[in-house]
Amino acid sequence: MIFALAYLSTFTLFKSIKYFIDSKFRKSVIPIEGSVVYSPLYASVEHSGIYIGREKISNIVVDSLFNRESTVRLSSASEFTDSSWLGNKIYVSCDRDGNPVGNEIVATKSKAHVSERCYYGLIYSNCHSFSIKCLEYSPQHYVSKQKTKALIVDDNYPKPEIPEYGSFTDSPTNFRQLKQLARNKLNAKKWLLWDWENKQEKVQEPDWQEIQNLYQDQILNPQFIQQLHQELSELNEYQQEISDENIPPKVVNQLKQFGQNLQNILDVYQKSKSFLELFPESQLTYRQLKQSKANLQRLVDEIQNNKSIQELVRKMGRNYISEERKKQGKISSRSKDEVHGIHRSADLMCLLPNELINLEDETLENLFYARLLEQNLLTYEIQGTTLINGEQLEANKKWTGPIVACLDTSASMSGLPMKKAKALLFAIAKILNNEKRHLYVLVFGAEGQIKEFQMRESQDLSGLLVFLDQGFDGGTNFETPLQRAIEIIKGEKDYTKADILMISDGDCSITSKFSKYLNKEKSELDLMIYSVLCAGAKKKDSFSDEILII
């Protein structure tokens, strides 16, 4: 068997390790009547049945998965494993000494069910339900007061309507329950391979380091963590099962390291759980979290408890419209109804006449409505001001576009100010991502010191975490990042309507020459600069439209 790790999911990696050990270092057996047998199908799914002798297995065979119909049939070993993606492996119930165990009553009763039709479900009335039903015919009890862990089913999971031909159980069942019952009814303490094909297969040793890397590069979501808990539990049981067997110390040590790797991932997840729950779209891996220098719990505390950050993030959302601000100035020569240009929108009052042509053709009518929903119709762009008592009332401004954020990483920002700044950036990144808006982050220090990161997709939150570990820890120069931000807004198509967010401690200024240049660009590009101070008191400057303190 060749371990093509690139194509194996982590669900199958432990099974592959287990098969390597079972086939190379453990003995093979032949089942007896009433033995429980199972074959690994794929991922975390097994198919089970009851061996009745003469190389026949009584088991549920699915007739129609769509109609949830199945029939109890007698299958050969080949037929029993033909649905497996992991080869033709069959495991047999054995006692502590490695001898196959079974029960004649179990075999007889399982054979009596052959040809019976039954409902089939993945959770209710599956192949394990049939095997459990057959084991329950045995009067034997090898485990006193057996504790069987019930299968927990989501309350939202509907209990199926069982058809007239019935099922083998009304309760959800799984493979773990089957193994526990086999221990009680058959004294099954080990599970060994049956070499039913009578061939000595050469099994290649897995690449232990590559397996470790694959686990460390998996996204830490609840589904993967649940899988890790399950695999770690199975691994502990397996290590106990083979503890009295002659397994090479090197392999035993590799197995321990594999288990330690799983535990390390779970520990890091637990430490970062609050951050990952707050940012599920971040898609962070164990490796990325280990490489990050950020204290994620402190970031979460700052995001959840800093009212100033929460208020600023609220303003960044599309649902927020800034308060009307009055500004003294000359009365504009443009009237409220002046056509300023053409753009794409869903404003039917300003629709260009040629867009209406599509409504005259039944074929093109759907195209018109599609463009309307996408806000992609050609319309006149109307701009202007409203005059009240000689004062110019600015139109309410929405923070609806992309953001170019400039983060000061000079020495004066170290400690609490930087913690606040990173918390703010992550909170902003989350809301921009939810609203499909772009974020461009510049970290800067002294003159000429700048690094860039562009966040386009939700998974780029993981890249942002790593990127924000970078800094300069020196002096401060605002002109370098502001100059670059203007270049991005002018040169990058996705940022033509962006605003600038300057995050610093305010301990810097710009020259009058650069201030004139910046104000000219702001006017031409119709952009705003919002400064956020992470330390100190509010200070006026020559370039910010609004200054906030967090």
C-alpha cells in the first residue's frame, strides 16, 4: 500500500498508521462463527457485520440510499469490502491473547435475519444497529455494569419515519457502541486483521513527519477539533490494546509523538478558542498560531471590552451614517440637481434612456432586472449641496468603501497602544470582510520604512495575524505611509473610493509642503482621513478630517 498523503484526509491518516502497525507487527487471524467483523470504508466510517462461517458475513446491504432501503444479506469477504476506499481490510473481534472470539447464538440469529428488509440511515438503523441487535441475543456478560456511552444527536436532527418493514433499533448507534457491546458479549479486547486474500502485502511505513505537518496545517474549526478529540480517544485505546505486544520501540515512540502532536494542537486551540470563535472566518491553523507573537486572548478582551473600539467599528459598518456636519463656506456654484457624470447604480430616477431599450425585448428584460439587482445600470450621477441659512450642509457620508489603514509601529507604540491598534484592525477587518469590502494595511516606522498587506478574502485574516507581527520599533514618519496610501487609491482599481485610517499615538506631524499636497489629493480623490490615537490626548493636525481616541 502506497501512502499518497497528498490525497489522504486527516480522517484517514490514523487508520493508515494503524494498518501499517497491524499488518506488519501484529498477527492475523481467521474469524469464528459469531465473530464481529468490520471494514474501514473511508474517513471515520466503518462497515460491520457478523461472521457465520464458510467465509460468509451476515450484514446490511443498502439497496437504495435515496429511499433509505436495505436488506440483510450474506456477503463474501470481497463483497463485504467492495465499498471501501481504504483497501480490502477486515478486522476481527479477538480476546486479550489475540484469539478470535464469537458466539454461536449470535451467528445463528444473524443468519435468521437474512432477506429481511429494513430502513437504512446513517445514524438510525445502520449496519452497526444490525450487529448490535445480533450481539444482544447472546446471554453472556463479560463486563459487569457496562457503561456504554450513548451517541449524542443534535436536537435539530429529525428522527426518521420508519417504514412498515421496520428497523433494528429506534435509537442512534455508532461503531464505538458496537465495540463496547462486543467487549461485554464476546470478551473482545483486541481487533486483528483477517488475511482473507491469503497474500502477504508489503506495507510501506508512513512518513511520520509529513503526517504531523498535515495535521498542523489543518484549519482549526469545530469540526476538525471534534475529529481530533475522537482520534485521540481512539489512539489511547489502541495504545492500550497493543501495550502487551511485541511492537518495535521505534514505532511505539512514533505513535506517542503522533498522539502528542494531536494534544498540542488541541492545547493551542483551547488557548486561542475565544479568538477563533470571534473570527471563525480567519481559518487559522496550528502552525500559524504557533508562529504568531500576538496574545490572542488580550486582543479578544480589548475588542469585547473597549467601548471606543466598538463605537468606531460600528461607524465603519454600512448601517452607520455619520451625523450631519455644518461647515461655513462659499455657496457652491453647482445646484442640487446638477449632472456630474455617469456611473452604475440602481437609481431608476436617474436612468439613462438606452437602458430602457432592454425592457422592450422579452429576452433582454431579464438582463435589465439582473443589472438592477446588481446595481449595475448606467445612471446619471447627481451631486450638489443643500443650502440652509447661508450654511452649507454636507451630505451624510457613509463608510461604505474600502479602507487603507496605516499602522504606526514605532517604538512609542509598543505595549498597550499596539494591543489596542491590533484589536481595532482585526475588528475592522471582520466587518469589512462581512460587507465584501477591501482592506489594505500599511505598517510603517521612520522615513522610507513601510510594509504592505492586502486583504481580499476571509482567509486573509490569518495572513493579517502574521503580518501584524512585523514592525520597525524606531522613529515615526507619517508622510511615507500617507504618500503610499494616496498611490494605492489612485493606482489600485479596487481602492478608487477608499478612505484612509491612520492608527498611531499621534506623536508626529507632516511638513507644510506635504500638507498642501495631501489636501489637494484629498479634494481631487474625494477621500477622508480618519486618525485613531491609541495613546495620549486628542491633538489637532493638518490632515485629519476626524480624530478619535481608543
